[in-house]
Amino acid sequence: MTKLTLLLTTGAAAMALAGCTTMNDDMASTSASTSATASTSASTKTPMGNPTVGGAAMMASKTIVQNASAAPNLTTLVAAVKAAGLVDTLSGPGPFTVFAPTNEAFNLLAPGTVDNLLKPENKPSLVKVLTYHVVPGSVSSAQLMKMITDGGGTATLTTVEGEPITATMEGSAVKLTSATGNVSYVQTADVRQSNGMVHVVNGVLIPNLG
């Protein structure tokens, strides 16, 4: 997949997202150690070995979009992917690794941010935010943790959006830090897809939107 380089067409989405960073950091950090660790180790698994997401079975034979559409806690993400015109891309062969924010993660953003991003005139901003959660290739949690160990405690992931995400460990939880400094934690790891891997996260990562 080619790197998507997109410029903002309006300042409204950027202002709203900039205002959400502190809220996202505080809320994600508060629940990090318990939610990220517990969900990864205690997730219900399907007969194929995939963890469930929001109580829904995730089929390794289905695409990222098909599985996300079945998860009741990923409805905001699915709506955003549709509004951004990324359904075909994330249904393609990939492979992709997606750090998928839950509905609760989107709710941590400043009030009105999601509605603003979903407006047609803010599509470039929405694409930028969503592709910042996508990494080329299929990266498992074991591979990611090895990258962190091999990097002396830090791994740098280059996203499809172009900017990096920094991955570190906080206890047994994988912590992701955006280029703007806000954080997110992996809640449910290694949800295998026919075209890649999904790791469900508890915060929306914010790239530079200027």
C-alpha cells in the first residue's frame, strides 16, 4: 500500500483534536495497567483461537472490515472507515496491522470531535487520523514485544499515514505513544484477519495535523 500524504483543508478538525489530547492521555493512562493486561490475558477465544471483540466472534478467514463490522464496540471506527472511503483499502490483500480504537476510545475525545471529523469537508483529516492507526504488514504482539526488547525498550512503527508511533511496555501492557504525545494501550491483542492483524486499543492516537 502506498503511503497516504494528506493535507488539512479546514482548521476546525485540527483544533478539536488538539484539544482532546490531554483528555485522551489522562483517561487512557488511568485504565492502562488493569484493562490492557486483563483483556489480553483473559479474552474469550473463538474455536479458531481468535479472541472475541466486544463479545463477537472474530473469524481469521474474514477481512479487517468484515470482522470490525461484527464487533459492537467498534461501530464508531467502522462508521469512520466508511466515511473516509477506506473500506476497499482495508478489505484488500494487505497485509495490514490495525490498532483499532473502541467506541469508548472515541468517546474520550473532546466533545464534537468525532461528529466534526465525519463531515464530508473534513475527510482529509479523518483519513489522516485513521491511517495513523495502520501499519504495513502483519505484526503480532509477540513480534511487537520483541521489537521493543531489541530496541532497548522502544520500538518505532512507521504508519501508513507516514508519521511514527512509539511502542513501549508498561508492565505487561503494550503502550503506544503518538507523534503528538498522547497515549493508547493495547486491550485485546492478536485478532487475526485474512488480510492482517488487529490489536484493539483504548485510545485514539493523534498525528500532527498541521
